Amino acid sequence: MQVTTCGDRVIAPALRLTAQRLASATSAPAGQRAAARLLLRQVDLLWRRRIIDYLLLRAVRP
Amino acid sequence: MTPAPGLMMGWTIQHARHAAAMVKQDGNPAARVYESIGSDCFLALAPGWLNLGLWEGPGSGSEAEAACRRMVRTLALALPAGGTILDVGNGLATQDPLIAEAIRPRRLVAVNITEWQLAAGRDRLREAAAVPVAGDAVRLPIADSTIDGVISVEAAFHFRSRQAFFDECYRVLRPGGALSISDIAIRRWPVSPGEVLAGLTQLRVFGLQRAMAMTPGQIAAAAARPA
């Protein structure tokens, strides 16, 4: 069994790029952008406060 | 099925169903989420990709598709080459040609509980020579000890039970077969009001049960314990 946590290589960069995309998505409906901004802020909070993480797991059946 | 054209201020029927499911979850809340997101979400990191990517840089648009591909390739290369492989929760099948290219499976089976995703991904499934199977990750429609590798990319937190999914993996894998997944875990429970609100909102928006919030240690323990 191998478990690797890698939020720094997954969540953090994804949040950064999503924030950039959202800032430039001026053609998307305003309601969707507002909802996305709220959700993004929440995920960012959960990540910055080290509440969520990302893992890779490999296991072999005996 | 891609979302219908916007009905009102950009909100579609799929968005309305998703919103309703946040109040009262139906039998397949993940389906409502991904129907709402559709196959062409304006926030997708790379077209057609639903995973968060495995990055080498800080998160730039120029690396996005490579990061999404790197996630899938990293997980796939942990499986035996040339075997019978199960891809559980395969999204829009964007990953299946890459899995096929990475490990040249003798047979690749893509299991997804969300039939519209299987339909939306049919060209990519064909490209990967993958067999689409509508099915539940916790009740895999697969015979015992017939699979050499199971891959699941950023989907397990949507399954009704990780333990039940791991038990099914144990059942369908041959001795020596491998499981390779990526997943989202919690490190600690939210404490402050802001953290609690954020956590509960994310659970509802993404159609998740509270029981699916597990630490890496709990997830590993579940994977290590057969039924």
C-alpha cells in the first residue's frame, strides 16, 4: 500500500488557475460566475486552513 | 447529453436540478452535479478534462492539459501493462485513450453510473477500444477475480461508500492485481463558522455524504481491509 498526499501539486495550482479563468470569463452568465466565485473562495479557505488534501493511493491485492 | 441552451439568465434545467439536489439529494447526486457542469464547463482546467491535474508548476493555463494528462498517466502506470483494466468513474472518457496508450490493456472497461457521461464520451471510448458499462462502483457488474488493475481518477469521494468500493475492488481483482486511485481527503474537521459553512456547502454542492469526508489514514485503512 502506498499513499501519497500531494495537495501542493494538485489543489493549490488548480485553485490558482481557476481563479485566473474566473477573472477572465466575462462572457459566462453573471449568476454562474457569482456562484463559482463563492465556491472557489470556500475551497481556497479549506485548502489554506489545511482542511482538505489530495491523495494518490496504490494497493496490491494479496 | 450536453446542457440545453440557457433558459433564464444562463441557468439551465440541469442547473435547476442540481440546485434542487442540494436541498434533497436523490439516488445519484453526483449525476446532478456533472449534468449541471456539462461537457463544456467554462471553468474546466482543460477542455474535456474533469480532474484537477498533477502539476509541476504553480498552475498556468499553458500547463493545464499536461497536468490533467500527467494525473491520469501517473495513476495508470501503477497498474500492470497488458491486462484487463477497469476504469471506475471515468467522467467524459477523456482519460481512457491515455490509459490505453500508457499501459496497453488487453481489455479496458469503463464503468460509470452516469449514463449520459458514457454517451458523451463514446467517441473517446471507441478511440481507447474501451467497453462502456453503466454500473455502480459499490456494486460492480464484474465477475470475481477477473481484473488485473482498477483505476479511479478523482471519483471515489462520489461513491456511496469508499469501503464498499474497496471491497468490490478486492473482489474483482485477481491476486496480485493493483488498485490505483486519486481522491480528496480531509486533514481535520472544520472548526470555525466560516470553515463549517464552507465544508457543508461543498458537501451539498458536490452531492457528497458527510461520511465521505475521510482522512488519508482512514482511506488507506479502508483500502487495506477486505470485506
